[in-house]
Amino acid sequence: MNRKSLLVLVIVLVAGVAFLLVRRGGSTAGDSNDEDQPVATLVTVQVGQLRPATLHAYVDGYGTVEPAPASADAPAASARVAPPLAGVVKRVHVAEGQQVRRGARLVDLDDRAAEVTVKYAAESAARQKELYAQHNTSLKALQDAEAQLATARAQLALLHVTAPLAGTVTALNARPGEAVDLTTVLAEITDLSRLVV
């Protein structure tokens, strides 16, 4: 090894030893100072008398308020009402925000054609009844005429859309003169006393 390398090695060793001594001396001095000083513990105690009281707690939270779903004990608390037949809205009996009873009439569809059908079926049934009394027609013809009259009356009743549950009309999408079909939601009814979060 040449002299220059040896000199660099000695300098590095001396610097390393000095660094270790300084470091070791500093931590020992610091440790002894910390151990010498006593640590004071402060404990505060409060004494009071116990009394019964009502606690009022408030909870803030976020959620969605919606009508109660159907269960084994009760039907759903809301309904979207659609017409059972396609037609044209003749009259709207309710307004948004109005409370309705179950079975209350909501919307009437144009029933002129159905009324003509009922009138014709009633006349036909009356004629068959008269002919049957005179023994000029069969019992089957009379029964068929009465069945047609019952069907015509049922179809006429379907043109008067009623509320399936008691509640509040929360949405109304029906206007007189508007054409509707089986997929049109005429109204939404919600029982506001049965909401869940």
C-alpha cells in the first residue's frame, strides 16, 4: 500500500471512532438527565351526587324515506296506477296532493263505445229472455246473451280507474284528451302514514 492510501485509511478510522464517542457520550448524558428528573402525576377527582334524569339524545343521519314494501301483514304502501284498457282520458277526478279512499274514482276513460256495447247487449239479453219465455229460443242462446251483457258491463267498469289503496295522490300524469295504454302510469298513490327510512 502506498502512503497516500494509508493516510486516507487512518483519517477515516479516526473520524469514525470520534463520531462513535461523541454519539455515545451524548445519549448517555441525555439518558442520565431524563432519569434524574422525577415525573409528576396529576390526578383530578370530582365528586357529585347521583340523581335520576332523562337523557335526550339526538342522532343525525342520512337515509332514504320511501313507502313501506308489502309484507305478510299488509300490502305495499304505494301503488302506480295504470289503466286496464287502452283509451282516451275523458275526465280526471283528483289532483296531486289530494287524499283518496280505497276504491275512489281517479280517472275516467272515454266510455262511449262501451256504453253502446252495453246497451246493445242489454237489448239482446232482454229479447232472448222474452223469446225464451215464449219457447222460441234455447236456454243456451239466453245464457250467451246474458254472458255478453255481463262482459260488456265489466269492460265498461274497467274504464273507470279507481284507487287500489287509501292514501295521497303523489303524482298525476293524466290529462283529458290524452291517449293512454296499458303501460301509462296515470297516478301514483302513497299512504304517507306508512313510510320507512
